[in-house]
Amino acid sequence: MADARPFHWEYEPPKVVRERYLVTGGRALEGTVRVSGAKNAALKMLAAATLTGERCRLTNVPEIEDVRAMTETLRDLGVVVDHPEPNVYEISAGDVDWLFVPLEAAAKMRASFMLLGPLLARFGEVIISNPGGDRIGRRPVDLHVDAMRALGAEIEYRYGYYYAKAPGRLRGTEVRFPFVTVMGTENAMLAATLADGHTIIRPAAQEPEIDDLITFLQKMGATVERTYADTIEVHGKKRLRGAEHHVMPDRIEAGTFAIAAGVTGGHVVLEGADCDTMNAFVEVLGKTGMGVSCGPGRMEVDAREVGPGALHPVDVETGAYPGLATDIQPPTSVLLTQARGRSRIRETIFEDRLEWLSELRKMGASIQLKSPHEAWIDGPSQLKAASVEISDLRAGASLILAALAADGTSSIGGAHHVQRGYENIERKFLDLGARIERVQEGELTATT
Ligand code: UD1
């Protein structure tokens, strides 16, 4: 095993450039936005590319900080990652000489843990740090580890690191999760593609990004299939081959821009959006009274008639797919501040994902936190500019949305959280007529 000395006291937290968004609200957003590739699909495909020594080519990869962090982690392992043009990445994992995923990588991004399954399955060993990611409650990885153990791996946990070994090959088995986990399903599935024999994973998460990953794996020669809605079956192969894949569109990004139309009384066309993967969300938009129309690779959202302040309140509850995505819950909460009456939000996936609402309250929203999992929003509220801080990726996008609907110029700190997952977010908002800029902390002027 690699001679790693993974001691936390040698660890220096990653340095981030402190930047803020300055957003002046009050303009209805109008125009067309091109939806980028899905973060939650692209990151797993970058990890999956290590299952083969042959070159894989991914197109429509979003240019976001998480992708940068994942490719940097791969390069540190000895994987060759080329970036011949924007949104295109070519990965060759022929030589992987350092089977160690350090805390530096894991602290930036929880998805670094997606390297556990493929590296273990292909190379028989890996040392990988316990991951970080968004600060939205306790986010353990016990189910990933249990799945690897079920597949025959030996895993010890020491000093914040998992030391994983698979003597011989991993063995196909039944992986039973106590409840649905997205990355747990994906890690088990990636590991099983190179295991000896047949693996059944259930309940398997049903997120569309997993099906996009399955398509990529099939192109790599894997025998993997969703046999029932909640079941994925894999027949392990000795080796996989290189493949090319176009990453599916990001439904959370699409949803964020749809809400931008809603909170500003605007009209936005989402080019490349796939409504079929967003049914629960489209239903919520419809219930608010906004106009939503879907076509192939396109979604159009019109709030000019109903307008902010006159939307209908809606009770929403997040859930595993096909339920309402927890990642679109924070933006939806902003939308519901503009509804006439009381909306109830129930968050069932993550603890603490309602905590950021205290920042939204600073902007004038009327919100009661009934429990860590339930909030009541009484609208409509005329939001007003404020100085607020971003705590995680989706809360960040949501504070921008709130600022777009607010009177005056808001100053939103912690822009790096948003850069993790949204490609060119300022450019896209500017193209819709928004007034937004990103400035370094030191550049802040009297306008804030
Ligand atoms: C993924 C997504 C994230 C999304 C989430 C739920 C990526 C990179 N991230 O995260 O954007 O919000 O799905 O749709 O794809 N859990 C455990 N033990 C585990 C794993 C999970 O207890 O080993 C719990 C979590 O704390 C959470 C629940 O299971 O309460 C579901 O989490 P999970 O589906 O695993 O989310 P992620 O895959 O981490």
C-alpha cells in the first residue's frame, strides 16, 4: 500500500479567495439561458473513468470548482487529465501510482469519496479521507463503507482515513441499503462493474444522474442495468474500455433559473433543460400559478402575468427521486416568500438544510422554523437588500435569487460556495438583465 502519512495535524485547510456578490434587485429577468452539464453526473463520470486504463472523453462537463477539484485530485493520483477545450475532459488512468485521496481533496468536496469504489475495484487498495462537502448537517459515509465490505473489501478507519483493501477481486453480492443513498448507490455500482460475479443493489437511488452514469458505464463495456425502478444489477467484468459521453443537463441549475423568473416576475427560456427529469419541481411551479411549458430539450417559465407577490402558496416536501430534490428546496423557499399566504416546507433528506433561512429572514422574509425539518413561510414579503453570508452551495444560489427580488443592493459573502456548482452564474444572470458582480472582499466599496 502507498506510503501515506495521513495525519491531520499536517493538514492546512484550503485557501479560498474571499469574494462577495453585489446584487441589485428589482428587475424582471428576461431571456434565454443555456443549461450546463450536471455537476452530480459529471463528478461521478470523472471518478468512473479510473475504472479503465483507456482514454475516456467527457463532453458538456460544467466548468465549476468541484470539477476542478476532482480533476486536480485525479492528477495527484497520477491520472492524466486533458482539457482540450472548454467543457471537454479526457481522462487516461493507465498509470495510477498513488492510491491515496488526501484530506485536502476531501475537505473541498464530498464527491471525492466517489473514488473509493473504482480505485478499490481496479487496484485492490486505496487510502481515502473522510469527506467534507456542504455544511448541511451530519453527512456520514457508513453506507458506502458497508457496501464495499459486502463486496468483500477489508476497511479500517484510522486518523480520519479509510484504509481499504480487496484481497483478490471484489465479489459480486447483494448490496442492501437501509434507505436510499445517491452516492452510496453509485459507489457500489462502480465497484461492482469490476467485481467477480453478479451484484444486486437495492433500494437503488433513482436520480436521473445515476442513469446517465449507467449509460456511460455501458459504453465502457460494463454490464449494468436498472432492472426495476429501485434495483440496479451488475455483472462484473475483468476490464472496461475507454468511452465518450455527453453529460446530461443540470436540473438543479435549470430550476434555479426558473425560480429567477418567478421571483422577479420575468420570463426565462431554459435551453437544454430536460423537463422529464424535473416533474416534481415543475408541478410545484405550476401550483404557484406560474406559466411553465416544456418541449424537447427546452423549458419556458413565465411569471409576467401572475407576478411576484401574487403567486399561490404551496406545501412542499423533499424526497429521494422522483420526489422533489432537496437541492432545489432552498431556491423554492425563496420563491414561496413571494406567494400570497402560508407555504410549508418539509426537508426530509438532510438535517440543518433549513438553517440558512435565518439569512433569508435578514432580507425581510417572514419565516418560522417549526423544527429542524419544517419551516413555514408567510408571504408575500417585499424583500430588502442586506449583507448576508452563504453557508453552502444551494443556499448561496438562493441568496442571489432573494437579492434579485429585493429592493436595493445586497452584499452576499462566501461566493466560493456558489462557484463550486454553478458555471458562469454571473454571466448567465447578466445576460438575463440582472445587476450582479463578484468582487474580492478587499474591493468592497461604499455601495455595500
Ligand atoms: C447527493 C448529491 C447531493 C444531493 C443528495 C440527495 C452528489 C455529489 N451530491 O449527495 O447534491 O443533495 O444526493 O439527493 O451527487 N447517508 C448516511 N450514510 C451514508 C450516506 C448517506 O447516513 O453513508 C444519509 C445522508 O446523511 C442523508 C441521506 O443519507 O441524510 C441521503 O444522502 P445521499 O443520498 O447519500 O446524498 P449524497 O449522495 O451525499
